[in-house]
Amino acid sequence: MQTTPEVTYLGVEKTAALDKLISKEIAKLEKICDYIISINVAVESYSRRHRTGNYYRIRINLRIPPKHEMVVKRISGTEGQLEFLPAVIRKTFEAAGRQLETLVEKQRKEIKAHNKKEVMALVDNIFRAEGYGYLRSLGGQQVYFHKNSCHDDWEKIEPGMNVRYISQEGEKGLQASSVEIIDKPTV
């Protein structure tokens, strides 16, 4: 984390046990997402009732790059039963952990989808003895590919076959990786 977590107590006595519990829960969030910018936790008692007990409100603010801010709140006693403060803290952090996992998963998929872009092409030429060939993209561009990018399909590939591949910039221009046969040669 880039900044020290900030924990605020309002109407609640700050104890070593509460600090330890909150630190442990923050560490769990850092395992889910190791690039959190900041965490602010507010622990508040908003009602003092002798017969029904205290109600607690927990609020967790998380800032995650690039520009995400997540706020998770929980108020005890909303389901009609009294909850103890440590239980309310744990439940709030569990909800924050679930939301954080969803955000991190979404961010990772966006990164992966951006890097891998499959393109369709026709096999133009094959030089089997040398171990390479050329594809013709649907835009008419010639793309180099090596037999290692075909995996088990190298012996099956023939000129005129439809293939799909992932384009990459190589030393001498555009190259194809993960070449995969879609169908047989056209007549």
C-alpha cells in the first residue's frame, strides 16, 4: 500500500484488540490487491441504548489505480438483531474483499483482452524445408509465421487454408503467433 491505513473511532473506545482485528483484515485486502493506494476505516457507534445495545456503523474507503474509489458500509442491527462490533467489522471487510476481487478480476481481463487480438487470414506461401511461411490478412497485408507458432498443425497447413492468429510486432515487422487452422483450403 502506498499510504498508511487510517482508522478513525467515533464514539467507540479504541482498543488493541480492535486495532489488531482491523490490521488483520486490511492485510487480507492487500493479498487480494497489492497495489491499493489508500484505505480509510471509520468505526462509529451511533446509538447508545441500555436495553437493546449499541448500533455500529463501519465504513471502508479504498482507492485503487487507475481512478477507482470503493466505499463499503455496514450498519449493525439492520436485520433486527444485535451484532457485536468485531463481527460487524469482519462482515464489512468480507464485503469489501468480494468487491475488490471483482474489480481486480475485471482489470486483469481488460489487460489480457487488450494484448491478445485474434485476426483471420489465408495461408499465402509455405516453405516447409526452411520452417516458415506467410499469411495474407483480410486487409491484404503479408504476415510472417514460423512453424513453432503452429504447434501441431505445421504438417497440416496448406496454401489457401483459413487460419486465425495473434499478431505481434517482431524484429522484421508483423509476425503471427498461435496460428490455428479454421477450415480446409477453398476451391
